[in-house]
Amino acid sequence: MRAPDELLRLVEDYLAGLTLSPDLGAQRESMLYALEGGKRIRAVICLGTAEAAGGDVDAALPAAAALELVHAFSLVHDDLPAMDDDDERRGRPSAHAAFGEGVALLAGDGLLVEAFRLALTYSSTGVARELADATLGMIGGQYLDITGADSDLEQLHRLKTGRLFAASVGLGLRAASVAEPDQPPWRAFGEELGMLFQVVDDILDGDGYAERLGVGGAKSLADAAASRALAALAAIPADTSVLAEIVDGLAVRTA
Amino acid sequence: MRAPDELLRLVEDYLAGLTLSPDLGAQRESMLYALEGGKRIRAVICLGTAEAAGGDVDAALPAAAALELVHAFSLVHDDLPAMDDDDERRGRPSAHAAFGEGVALLAGDGLLVEAFRLALTYSSTGVARELADATLGMIGGQYLDITGADSDLEQLHRLKTGRLFAASVGLGLRAASVAEPDQPPWRAFGEELGMLFQVVDDILDGDGYAERLGVGGAKSLADAAASRALAALAAIPADTSVLAEIVDGLAVRTA
């Protein structure tokens, strides 16, 4: 089993070698810019799941990269003035601050389609289908976020953050060709990751759950989510030690 | 062979019955709004191609609808203030004028992903792969359009308009399971459609080719494209009369 750091290096190498469609021309520069940086947590979870499930890590790389492209697409569009209006992302100018709004809009669109192109390198449609479903959930969560159409914070995060995290596990399973009947315990694990990530994120940012429950209350919520994730892993008849390490890392992260 | 009007009705019925992901919640309203109206030319070409190639029209409906969703996505994002800043589309408020910029941005994103969900209802990945490639070409064309990064009008339109028209034929062939070696003459036909559509569009709008060549020069260009399209059809060993009718309709359209 490769350690999370090794999986991260594999993803970074893969992304560094990514060939975007030549039809995009100079638009590619803004897309590669938006893809730089980030913790690659979703990709690492995907690869870790694939390997723990007995699959080939290399075979899971396109799926892992596709998750990161969808994530990058969502950040670029979220940062736009019409949405969160953030001029900074990952410690430098956000895509629209660096390239202008129009090019950033197209960069997000392009990243989304390139993600599907990666997901479509698999011989069956399952990876791309699951990615599409998760992305639609994420968009639904974004809608709740900007319209305040739903005051249910759990539902908002279950969609906006949780669906892509759950799909990180799901795509790992599909890339490893895990049979459908064997997937539920793994997927139960995936369902806990979004909540864990989001609550810790809110604690670090001092908003969301931390604002609503106080830091202590939010920490209890994160601990509970981590415990449930680890319990889900313990129920899986495979060596899931690397995934447990990822959960521990998510629970104590400081950035 | 069904006439273009019959094919149009089939598409409209299919789109009217479309089920968008429930995860999108109330976001769906803006997406359905953006999908209303339009001539459905791409979908009709797709269905007409599928039937002429000996395929089942019903089996081509998801592909035809996917083309219209990608087209609608591109219009919603094109109309945004960061792009063309058009408050009107198809004779009524554009999506952002009706729903606000943030929701319109998400509506475009959602339409794009729903298009892939439709393309992924086929058992093989070919339809979705071709849709992805064409959409990336379209985005590359948009980039040239907003940045003026390339003064070559043909290249701009070949990407921005032509790629999705060519894919309309390509998706029809794939939905009809036409073998790869039999596709080239059909695809030669598809390559001419974008130019024909765009030049006529420019004549109607009084810009682009009409501005550059004068109305007379643009009409000659449109006639030449129509002739090449009809010549390509004539070289196909099948009853392509409905596709010829579509070409004639494109050449003389007034809206």
C-alpha cells in the first residue's frame, strides 16, 4: 500500500503531464493556472480506495484527476464576482483576477468538460456517469448556497461538498472494477468524508458549523464524523490502513 | 423517412419530458427556462442523420437532446455580462436577466452536465466522447471570440459554431451504430453545416461575414457551403433527402 504522500505525488505527476484539447488554444493557460495548488484530497482518496480495493493505482489516475478538475471548475466559478466574488484563491489571484471574468468563466467550463474527457477514457460509462451525478449534486448545493433557498446546512453541505467526496470513493471503486454488491461498505465510508472535511474547514475558517455550534461543538461534530468514517473502514474486509491515515489527516489538518 | 417538422416535434416532446436531477432543486427552473425556444436545428440534424443512416430515431433522441443542452449552456454563458452581456435571448429576458447572474452561471453549468448525463445513457462511451470534444472546440472558439486572440474568422467559427454542427451528424451516426469505416462521407457533410449556418446567421444579423464581404459576398459564401453540403450528401449511398431538405431550409431561413 502506498502512503498518502506517494499517492499525492502520483496525482501531481499525472496532472503535470495532462494534455488539454489543442482546440482550446491559449485558453489552456488559465485552466492550468486554476488547476495548480490545492491539496488533491479527492484524488488521493480515489487512489487510496482503488488500491485498498485491490485495483491498480495507475488505472485510477484518470478518475482521480477528473475529480480534481471538477473541483477546480467549481472553485473558478465560485470565485467569480457573480458568486462569492473572491479575488484570491490558494494564496494568489483567483482565475478571474488573473485572466478576467470572461476567460475565467470559460476556464471553468473547459475544466468541467476536460474532466469528462478523462472520465471517458474508461471503457465503460460508469466513471463518467457517477461524476456527472456528483457534479449535479454539487451544483444543486451551490444553488442553495447562493440563494439561501434552504436553511438546512447539512443538506447544503451534503450536496456542495459531500457529493464529490462520496464520488471520490465511488470512482476509486469503479476504477478498481469492484463489483456492485461489494461496494456498499466502501460507499458508507465515502458518505462520511464530506461532513468531516466541511466541519474542519469551517473550524479553520471560523464560519459555518463553527459559527453555529462554536469551535467546541464543531470539533465534536468533526470527531464524530471521523469516528464513523473509521468504523465504516473497519467493517470493510480489506487493508484500509491508508484510508484510515487519510481520515486521521483530515481530522487534524490545519490548512 | 420523417420530415424535418416531424423530427422537430419528436425533439420538443422529448425535451418537454426531460427529467433533470432532483439534486438541482429549484435551480431546475432556470435551466428549463434557458432550454425553451430555439430552432433545434442541431437535434433535427442528429435525428435526420440517424434515420438516413438506417438507425432508430427514438434511440437517437438522448443524443439529439444532449446537443440542444450543450447549445443552451453556451448561450446562457455567452449572454452573461462577463461575455456578450445580452439581456435578451429568443425574444425574452436572457437567463441572467430573468434569474440573476449567479443562478444563470449555475444554470449553464447544470445544462452542460445534464447534456453529458444524456450522452451517457448509451452503452458505449462514443457519444459522450464526441460531445466532449466538440464542446471543447466550442469553448476554444469562444475564447478566440472574446479575446480577439486570433483574427481568423474561419477558424473562430469552425470551432465556435462548426464543431457542434459536425457533432450533430457524428452523434446521429453513433446513435445509429454506423461503423467507423462508413462514417467519412457523412462526416464530410457535417463539416459543411457550421459554415452554412454561420454565414446565413451573419447575413440575418448584418455582422461577421456580411460585414466583411457585403451581403452579396456572404450570400455567395452561403450558397457555396450549401452546394458542398448537398454534394457531400449525394455521395452517400443512402436516402438523404430529408438531410437535403434541412440544408435547403438552412440556406433560405429568415430567422
